[in-house]
Amino acid sequence: MKQQRHPLLAPLPGTARAVESFHFGPQGAGKIYIQASLHADEIPGMLVAWYLKQRLNELEQAGRLQKEIVLVPVANPIGLEQVLMDTPLGRYELESGENFNRWFVDLSEQVGDEIEASLGDDAQSNARLIREALSRALQAQQPTTQLQSLRLTLQRLACEAEMVLDLHCDFEAVEHLYTTPEAWPQVEPLARYLGSQANLLATDSGGQSFDECFSLVWHKLKLRFGERFAIPQGSFSVTIELRGQVDVNHALASRDAQAVISYLEHYGAIDSTPMEQPELLYPATPLAGVEPISTPVGGILVFCCVPGEYLEAGQLVAEIIDPLTDQVTPVHNEKPGLLYARSLRRMATAGMVVARIAGAQAYRSGYLLSP
Ligand SMILES: [Zn+2]
């Protein structure tokens, strides 16, 4: 195991932070990148990463790693320190108000311009050209803020990876994941090992999030050059939502770490016979089919169903109670689907999304993520 330290741009004198990465396995035979807690108040992945660190170390010493595996257990030291009046605030940077997991830089056009004259008929050598050009383009970027410096550091660490796993969690939720329709056949075994209950697919959900900043480069280059040259999908990414924010315990984390290890065995990154795949708990559905259920009024939020329940259209999801007027406002879902996540708050604000349902039919378009 090799440990590397990547200093971030210090926003103020005396406040320097760094991202630490841990590298396992042989270099040059393919790379897998795993990070945890980019949203710094989402800790389940950090504990899974801690389990993975021990396991990968053992596997490396046993000579069983077939590819390089890069692990970043604390992907967001800036957000981790944002604790305000006893409340961790790790989703948005307090300085800018920006979501930490948005606006990773899109360099696909620049990479395309740079490699166009060198592309040929061999998919492998085109893939190598793209990886090298992307890496160079990221190295040339000059961050001017600490937040940009964090995003660039993570992007540089992961840009050459063929597989990117980004460990997050929701507020209160069952295990679920996000990936692209193109990657789903490769990702499905991971969903089985994890026991993922909602598998949400989108090619471009509009926020330039960490997972999409890699898959989209290849997707866009394929759209631009695919008719003339062999452009493979050289990288796929998965955002894994490890249940809810308080689901941090040894039983779940060791189980999830084992699921990731089983998937890496299945993928061929670890030399061993992979475990048999469990059944898929819920089919993949379009991210554009997710129904965000919002309340039209504010009040005490009393849920009438739990994450993991399948709802028919028009079921009672929650009641919003105004203790001054005694008005009770029922909140229903419009579409059928699996309720996979709900809010942690119990005082709802008018217009707030209280829960999300994975429906089978795409009906939304444009920006598909939460803020
Ligand atoms: Zn997150």
C-alpha cells in the first residue's frame, strides 16, 4: 500500500488541508478508483472504505490484486470540518453555497480537439490517447479557490480509472445506486452483491457530478468521433447510496465492503472465484422516472410509509399537520414505484421534497438531480 498526500489550495494562511489517497496493486494493468464521503455528512461510505483498506492491504500482500485500486476514504476534508452549532453541513460549501458534488470540469471538447488528428481504428490505442489527454488537460487546470482545488484533485486521481465508485448515502433510504444506461449491464452484478433496491439510470442528469464527469467525456467523444473512429466507453462510474445518514455500523459496513470486494472479484480486479450473484431486488429504472414527492404546505411531517415500500399510484405517503389550525394535509404519490428515500426532517417547509419514488416510466427531463 502506498499513501499519497495531495495538498489543497489553502483559502487562508494557516488553514491548509490535503486529500489522502491509498494505492494498492500493480500499476499499468488498469485502474479502479473508489472514494467516500464527497458529501462530507454522509459517513456510511467512510466506514466501508476503512473496511476496504484492510481487505485491499491483505489482498495486495497475498499478491491477488490484478489492477491498481485507488482508495480515498475522506474525499472532502473541507466539508468534514463544516460543523455549525452541533450540526454537520457537508453537502454544500459554506463559502460559495455550491454542492460539493456538482460542476466538476468538463474537458471533453478540449480533449477531442487535442486527439482528433491522432485517432485511428484501434479502440485500445484511442482509449490510451483519451486517458493521457484528459490527464494532461486536468493537470493544466489552475484552481483559484479551495473548492475548485478539491474537485480538481479528485478528478485528477480518478481520470484514468476504468471504474469509478463514489460512496454516498441519502437521508433515510434503502441502498440504491446511480449509473448510466450504457454501463448498466456491467453494473448489474454490483447491484446484486450490494442488494441495491433502486437502480437509477441517466446518461447526463445535468449537474456535472463526479460520477458523470468521467462517463460523459467518453460519451461525448463517441458522439463526436464514433462514426469515424473506434471510441470505446473507457470509463464507467457508479454512485452508491449506502442507505441513510445514520446507518453507520459494523454489520452494514462490513457487508457492503464484502459486496464491493465480490464485485471486484467478478470484474477480474482480484484474483479469485467470485461469489454467486444474489438476485436483483428491483429492476433498473430511469432517473427521469423518479417522482420527487413534495408538500404544498408546511407543518409537522408524519410519514405513513418507510423506505423500501412499493407504492401504487395515489397512496398516502405522509401527513403534514399544522398544530395551530389543526389542518391535516395528506401527501400522495402520483406514480407507482418503490419509495427508496425520504427526508430526515420532521418539520416540512412548503414546497419541500419529502420522499422519492423510483417509477418505471420516464416523464421528467432537463436537470434531474436534487440541488
Ligand atoms: Zn451524497
